[in-house]
Amino acid sequence: MAEEGDLLKEAMFYRRVDGNAVQCELCRRNCLIPEGKRGFCRVRENRSGTLYALTFEHPLPLQVDPIEKKPLFHFYPGSRVLSLGTVGCNMSCLHCQNYESSQASPEDFDLPTVSCHDLIRLALQNKCEGVAFTYTEPTIFFEYAFECSKLAKEEGLFTVFVSNGFMSSQAAEAIIPFLDAINIDLKGSDKFYRDICGNARLQPVLDNIKRFFEAGVHVEVTNLIIPTKNDSDADLKFVSEFCASVSTDIPLHFSAFFPVYRMLDVPPTSKDVLLHARDIAGQAGLKYVYVGNVPGVEQHTFCPVCGELLVERDTFRAVVRNVKDGKCTKCLSEVNIKT
């Protein structure tokens, strides 16, 4: 249990049910939380029928990143973002690279306190163009991300989520007016979500990719390819064809897996598999497909019409070459790149 002296924030998106129990409606788990208990994420606690967000204004970590690290390749290439997460998550993925914080509780760390106003001040002092809610799932520290996003917009900063996409429709609709870009992990089949991600579900993720895109939020999708788990041609076609069904302009990032957490016995993803995935995505009609987390594969962006180099990248460094007002400067075709 958190201490009474902790900074507490009443949670958004819940309702009281029988007695002092509450139904959390922040993500698609819809946890029924008895009095004195917490939800699956370990950071939302029911105290006498009131649900509290225990990590409000408690970031872990907090640092400046290039936007390409999120990864977001078509959203202000070369810009800097103040990035933050907290502890906890609404999934329990066996391959989580941030498991030490995502699978932790607030009392496991000596968490700093950074107010929403101070966080935005830090972003401006560090000459960041935006703020990114990342590292762990922003849904579970929604109140912090929501308040910071509103303040960021007032100061002319853009806002970014790096998300598993398992939020409720209510949460998605609430953040959309204050969110500029989102990268959503599309992990695999429904069986993958059930078996690997702590009995989560696929459909809410698909719904939210479509929801954010149709609302005008810049959307990019990442698929971490794990050998023997989601690397079949059927898996790769599913991810590619779904993204293409929403829009062939959506950038899709295939990323290499490395053994971690509870998947230490699974081998790393081979470069050949990643390149094969890129080919499958191209065949599905996607215009912008990238291979990441593996050396020796270029990640430049080219015009899908004339082949002109649009954005040149070297690791996390990006330089816009031939894009102006959302168009290729050579053939004047519209390209999905915000600069």
C-alpha cells in the first residue's frame, strides 16, 4: 500500500459499483478493484471507494531524446523531445525490455516528484520541441500525461504517446484533442496477446490504431518480430495488411528482438527475417516501411513516387533533404512527413 503522505490524484475513468468496489475504465482490462486493492497495473488504488492514480507527477525516467528513438520517422524529423515514463503497465509482456519499471509498483522506487508545470518548464529549458510519454505505457499514468499535454499545447510544444494501444475508447477520445502523434505497438495475433502479454486482447489495439488515425493524430506502428512467436508469413501479412487497410501512408517499423526478461531462451531476430518482413509490407501496399534495431540496414525515407531522398538518417540523427509543406520537392507528390 502507498503511504498516506504520498501525492495523490483521483483517477479518471472509473465508477463505483457494489459497496466500495470500483470499476476502472481506463484501459480495456476494466479491472474490478475491491477496497484497499489495486488494478492489474499496480498504480491505481481503491481507497474507500475512490480510485487514486499513485504515480501522478512521479516520472521514471526523465530525459531528452531524439524523436527518431520513439520511433517516429515522419513526425518532425530531427526534433528533440523530453521523454518520461513511470512504473507499472496494463500488460505483462514476457519480452518487455523495460520490465524493471513496467512490472514494478510505486513503492519499489524512490520516485521523484516533478509537477506538470515543472515538466513543461524543463522541456522548454532543454530546447525540446515536444514531450513524449514513453518507456512504460502512458495509459496507466494517464492523468499525468493528460495534464502535461494540455500545458504543452499552451506552450506550443507537440505531444507524443508511445503506446501498446490497449486503452479504453473513453481515454483515447479524451487525449486526442491534446495529442499530436502516437506510435502503437501491434504485437501480433490475438493468441500472441493472450499468451505473451498477460491475457490481453488484439481487437482494442486495432480499434485504437484506426481511431487515432481517423481523428487526425499522426500514427506510426511498430511490430517487434520474435522468432517462433510472431514471425510467420501469416503474422507479417496480418500486421502489414491491417496497417494498409487503415492507410498505405502509415509508417510501419519492424524491429529486431533480443533475448530479455522471460524470453532469454528465444534467439534474436535475424536480419533476413526483418528484410523479408519489409518485402511483405511493401507487397501489401505500404509506402513507408523501416527495419530497426539491427545494424547495416539504411533507414532513409524516399519519395514513393519518384524515389527522391526525402529524409536522411544515421542511427538517431535525421536530416530533412527534399520535403516542403508535406510534398516531395522534386515531383511535388504529397508525402506523409510533418516538418
